[in-house]
Amino acid sequence: MSQDLSILFEPFQLKGLVLKNRFVMPAMTRARTPAPGTPTELNALYYAQRAGAGLVIAEGTNPVPGGSGFPGVPAIFTPGHVDGWRRVASAVHGAGGKLFVQLWHGGRISSAAWQPDGRPPLGASAVKAENALFVTPDGQRGQPDVPREATQAEIDWLVEGFAKAARNAIDAGCDGVEIHGANGYLVHQFFSDRANVRTDGYGGAPRNRIRFAVEIAEAIAAEVGPEHTAIRISPLAAYQDAPVSDPSDVYPLLLAELDRLDIAYVHCVEGEPSGINTGQGAPEREFDFPAARRLFRGAWIANNGYDPERAARTIAAGDADLVSFGRPFISNPDYPARVRLGAPLNPIDNSTAYAGQAERGYTDYPALETEPAVA
Ligand SMILES: Cc1cc2nc3c(=O)[nH]c(=O)nc-3n(C[C@H](O)[C@H](O)[C@H](O)COP(=O)(O)O)c2cc1C
């Protein structure tokens, strides 16, 4: 390991939790949890294999029924789900890691066929996502339906559902939850002036568009404590047709509210998810990530296309406390150990990223041999 990477191996105090290093595994949907979304022994093994990260964030997980638009996604709203998550939390803790679960409602990136009541999915407004990445329940790529604009009663139900899901995660032994407020899904749809054309207190002015996210964060913090509450945002992402045309108005307001709530961390995707991170937005939608980081006093996780050198520089500059590495953790269960040793990395097999035959491309990526064979 070259000297300048040593900062990545320093522990970090995340509220009451000591993370052993600055590597975070971000939420990544792997589509390997069969219906009804109860995590399996295989899922537990996959996450335990990756417990060398200071923090593991489990993949997008539905907090309420009807939040999905992809097959194989876990959920966390029934006692059975909680038993499954207990298995994952205990495996990750047994391997020396810490675990947050990402709470993901897809909103309008769904269809009536995914809904328990067969009605159109919920959205901020009845605006269809164009050119969305969406998968039907029988595994075909398709186009999502025109959503229904969530009523006030439905918004209240969703907020309560997120808080109950957080309670379930803590009851299962997880260390906290991350609200999926990024990448064009439900919470982000409220931020977006394309997906959200409401005229009530949840639409229009930036202060209104952040209201849903703030209510969820408040409800979770009240239920399980702010130290177990976190959020992911992607200020420049236009993914799933939900750009925010005025990110420099919306996100500083949101960060001020999150700062007031004193939640554990903000996880920030810079640019388009899984895209090339130049550190710059489209010229018409500038966003100053280092300045945003300074609006929030809790921990900051940077993400998107980082390599260890850039991660170390970013942390040393005070622009993040932790950095998440997505694709490297898919194919390298022991990614931090490889970085420490300067060992070669396993290449990722993109064809098995979102599904495949269970173990293949999931739990069968090799770790380094830790013990030399005895002659
Ligand atoms: C297979 C796959 C699944 C993903 N699923 C999620 C998800 O469930 N929630 C989320 O917030 N981001 C998801 N992402 C985005 C990653 O968390 C991360 O932001 C992205 O891979 C960029 O980081 P990287 O360059 O280090 O890979 C996914 C990415 C990949 C490759």
C-alpha cells in the first residue's frame, strides 16, 4: 500500500458506531431474494463476505407493499422479512462488519402489475417516466405505467411505513437505515420538478419538494433515533427521467433540515449513478459537492467512480469522511484487503450483476488466499 492511501484504513466514529475503515459498500440491487422478499442464507453469506468494508449498506429494500418495480428485491415490512434480515445482520456482525439497510420505494418506476391492489403505482404526480429502466414481474424490460398522484393520506401512510420499516431493521439487529433519496425513485421524484408538478405543500417551491424526504427522515429519527437514520441523494442525476433543474436551490435546503435532525450520514452520488464521475455536472445544472458537504455536520459518504487514490485525496481534503465503492465490491468481496496489499482485482461480470443463477457472479467471486499453504 502506498503511504498516501493510509487514511482509508483509519477508523471512523459514526455516531455510536466505530467503523474499522473508510470503505463503504453502497446499496446495490442484486435481484437474488425470491418473493416475498425475505433475505436468504445466500444473501447473508454475500453480505458477510463483504464485511471487510467499514460499513455495508444492504441493497434497496421495500419498506411497504407496492414499492417495487424489479424482481428479486428484498422487503422489510412483515415479521418473516424481519427474520430474514436478522440472519443478514448476524452474519455481517459475525464477520466484524456494520450494516445499514437502504429503504427503497420505486414510486412511478413500477406498474399496476406490481401493485397488490392492481391500481397504478404511486408517484409524486401523474407524470410517466420516459425511457425508464423498468422490469415487469415476469422479468421483461418494459415501460412503467402512468402513476397516481399520492394523496395526503397515502403520503402519511408512506411516511409511517418508512418509520415502521426502520423499526423492523433495528429489531432485526441492523445498525441503521438509509433512505433512498437518489437515482430517480420515489423520494427523488418529489425533488424533481419534472416528476413532481403538484400544487399542494409537496410541490412547486424547493421547500415544498423536500417536504416528503424531511418528513420521512423525521419519522425515522423519532422512531429509532437520528444516529440510526441516514439518506442517499444524487443532486445531478437525471436517471429515471427525474432531473432536478435547480439542485443548488433544492439540496442546500434539504441539507439544512438534515443537519437540524442530526442524522448519521448523507451519502452523495456525484453525477449519474454508475456513470463517469468527472466531478462536474452538466453545465446547465452546476452543483458544488464540496460546498454541499459543508452544509451538513454529520458524516458524508462520497460515491461514484472513485478509485482508492481519489478517495484518499477526497477524505484528506475534508470533502468526505467515507467513500463508497460499488462495482469493486461486487467482484472483490475483500476489496479493502486488496487495496491494502496492492493486489490485483477480479473483473466484474456485468451479465450477472442484477440476477443470474443465484451464486454465480454473487458469492463465487474469490477472495485472496489469506493463509499460505503449508508445505
Ligand atoms: C448492480 C448495481 C445495482 C445497484 N443498485 C442500487 C441500489 O439498490 N440503490 C442505490 O442507491 N444505488 C444502486 N446502484 C448504484 C451504486 O450504489 C453506485 O452508486 C454506483 O455503482 C456507482 O458507484 P461505483 O462507481 O463505485 O460502482 C447500483 C449499482 C449497480 C452496479
